[in-house]
Amino acid sequence: MLNHHLLIPGAISEMVASISDTKVLSLGDRYGLMAAIVDESLDENERLAIDRILRFVARGKLKFADH
């Protein structure tokens, strides 16, 4: 059985805006990133936005929320 994660259109840009404002990566954001990483239909701008979020995580610039 395969798990399919679907992104809502515009979810990446909303996620980036929210993370930029709050500097917090919510549990929902993390699930959204997980779905986005395996989504082969993302455009280049969305992929770059995901890379930017992951760089912030790697640099320790984001806090993690459990909800």
C-alpha cells in the first residue's frame, strides 16, 4: 500500500509566508514539507522555497512547534 500525500495549491507559498512571520515550523508545516519533497509536479519556485526553508532548519533559525 502506497501513502499519497497531496498538497493544497498555494500551500508552499502560504507555508513560507507563515514561517517567515513566526520563525516557527509547525507540525502541519512539517507534514506539508514531507508531502512537497516527494511531489514531482512542483515548479522551480516552489522547489527553491522548500530549499530555503530546509536551509533555515539546518542553520537552526526556526523553532519547532508540536501542534
